[in-house]
Amino acid sequence: MSRQLPVLSRRDVLARLPAEHGGAITITDLIAGLLDHIDTDTLLLIACGPRQIGKSQAGYALAVTELFRPGSFTQIVSASGQQVESVFQRKLRRPLERLIRTLELPSGTVRFTARTVEIPAMGSAIEIAAPNEATVPGRSPTLLVFDEGRDLSDELFATLAPAVIGAAGKIVLLGTPGRPKGFFYELVEHPPAAAWLYRTAENQNPHASHRLVTFLRDTVGALFPAAMQRELLAQFTESGDELIPWALVEAAVDDTLVEAPSHAGTAFAFLDLGRKRDLSSLVVVARESAQRPETPDHLVTVSIQTWNPRSSPTGEVDFADVRAALDGLPDRFPNLAKVLVDEGAEAGSVLPFLRSHPRLSMRVQGFTGSVASNMDIWSALLGRLHAQTISIPRHERLLSELRGLRREEFAFGSKWRVVDSSRKFHRDVSLALAGATWAAGQRSSMPLRVWGGGAPVSNEHVEAAAKEQHDMAKQVVLDAIHDCGAYFPSDFH
């Protein structure tokens, strides 16, 4: 007569389930948190922490507790790839075989294959798969576990996550921080309301050598600081060759910024031109009062406009639209001080228009790209980001470009250029932002002319142009006072 399967709670199972290398499983804060939230209204459980704190063991142990629930199906996707079968043997099969002996269950109660385990009498099963083999399961998971989340693709997560809908299942996401990108980063940094997040930089593994952890922090930190920050301090960090540390970009993002219809501050614009393959991008920044006591001012990105040739019926940017946007700049930004325009192959489509424009001719200036000038504009943006004197919107294309920028040195390190390591984006919007930032820090090459007094000119158009030149020249003087500390008599107005 076969023995009836015992009814076990999740904690009952864990009390009897041995750890990977024998002995009892220690109920860490992570495991306790998973147990506390798995049977609640929480839909997504996330655990993010340094290496070797027991994240994977916690995930596999939770899967075993699910196995003893009638009708359950657990799918585990592990980024270990070729090591899936080895992981299955160590973390699932061997502990389960010992649990079966402890419970004195008859042979055949639990069935194993190379990557699956099932209890036929309960109709429950666990399946483990490598990322390149994982597909939408034929059976809706009641528990879907993503192990080593940083190494799993966005496409894989987006494909598999909806599979839990049919069984009203739960998703568990485990991992150590990597680069600040992808679904794992976004969910850890911005967890949704229906999620529970466990995040720690401390190693609570009772079997870990804290002396060794300290040693590795010091040693790895000296040799490979980015790796130490990820693996041992649980910080999302770039690989170390990025142009702009992502923390600086995040610090500069202001979620309240939108396309400004107008702005009264001194404004600076940069136009990067593309016709068939690249975007044409126009970015405007405006100077505002300082937000930090030790800094003289603050730049705010007030406008980002792009024209994508792929969105055009002709497959080319319509430069009439670009010229129309430029024509509207003086009305939107009455204190527009400078417009820099890329003097590349497409400059002939807009520069003649700007140089004959009655309100822009005195403000436009060509920009010739070279190693030196590109080093200058990117350095200007880096300087602002480091000083925290610039704000940018959460513009998807801009942030994607900034994330992929890398500094590539040549000429024995004396020179460098900026490249896109992702090979997905040309430096379009980010270049325009860097150029506008650089323009804001440059002294105007416009002659200093101040008009005042005398009878007004009768021709209203000439009068308007003269007044505008007067206002522009006045702003140049005020900028000189601001930037250089020059002194002018108090009756200057």
C-alpha cells in the first residue's frame, strides 16, 4: 500500500529540505521575504544583491516549495547556459532526493529527467531551461523564476513573462547588478507598485568568509573597480570605458522637463544635420540661476527637436521643416544668444537661410567638426554633468545615446574621440546637446556694439533691427560681467 503524500506548507518543506552541500537551509532575510510575499497579492518578487549571498539557492528552494502544491508548474530560466544540467543536479535533484528519503516516500513518487522534476500524484512539476532554449511553455507557470537577471535579454523576459497570465502565477527575478541597462536594471531601480524588492549590498550568506569578502573588495577594487562595484557592492555600474558614468546622467535627469514653448533665459542652440541615414537634431539650452551655491549658473535643456529620415515618405529629412523650426527660435527664446550649425555635408541646406535671416544672422555660427573641437564640446558636457549644473529631460533617444558613448584614445593617449559602442545609434541628439552646452560656455565672437540715445530711426524695420542688436550687445556685456567678473558703471542699462 503506497504511502499518502504529506500536506506540507512552504516552511515545512524548507525545514526538511537540505542545502546544496548538505545541512539545513538557513532562513536568511531574503528567503524569509520570499516566503512572506509569495502567497500575497504581490505579483513580482525581485532580489538584487552581491555575488554568493544565496540568491539562486533561495530561488530553487522556493521552486521546491511550489512543487508540493497540487497542480503547480514552475519554470526556471537560468543564464548559466551550458551549466544548466549541472545546476539542476546540484541545486534541485540532490537536495530533493535527500528530502524524499527524509519523508520516507516510496520510489517513483518523484520523477526526474535531465532538466525536469515532477510529482505525478500532485500534477506538479519544475522545468529548468537555458536562455537559448527557453520558449513559451505549453503549460502556464504558477511560478516563473528568472535567475541571473542581468544576463538575460529584454526580449526573453518580454516573451516569457506573459506566460503566467493563464495560471495567475508569480514572477521571481534574481540577480547581481550589471550595467545600468535592460529590464533587470529598470525593475530594480524603478519597481512597480505590485512588486516586492529585496536589495542589499551586504553578504548575509552564513557560509561566506567575510575575511575573504573584505580581501576581494580591496584586491578586485584596486584592479577592476567596476567589477568590484557590481559583484561585491551590488551597484549597477558601467564597464569603466564609458564616456559618461551613468550615475551622472541619472543625476542630471529632471522628469518634469518637457518641450518648452518659450524661455526667457539666455539660450544657446546647436543643430546637427543629417539627410538620409542620421537624424537632424536641434537642441536648445537656457541659462538659469545657480542651483548650487558654489556654481555661477545652471543650464536647462528647454528644447529637443529631431527629424528622422525613416519617418519621411522620401527617405530623407525635409529641411523645410528644419528651417521652419529655426525660424521660430527667436520668438520662443527672445534672449537667444547663439546658434551653432554643423558645417558638414548638409550645411548648405540651412546655413544660407540663417545667414540671411533678419533675426538670426547675427547669432548663427558654423561649427567645423575636428578632433580638437569634438574634444572641446564633449568636455563641456562632461564638465557640466560632473558639476551638476545641467538638467536634461528623460528623452529616450538622448539617454540611449549617452548610455552607449565610449571614449576611444589614439595618438598615444594625447587625443580621443567619442564612439557608440552599442553600434545602434549615431551620435545625433547627444552631440547636439554637447554642442549647445559648449556654446553656452563660449564667449561670443560678435563685435561689441552698444547703441543708446539719439532720435529713433524712422524706418520701423531698421529700428527693430537696431534695437535687437542693442539688446544682444547688452547681453554680451552682462555675460562678460557674469563670466569674468568685469566691472561696469552702475548706470549701464
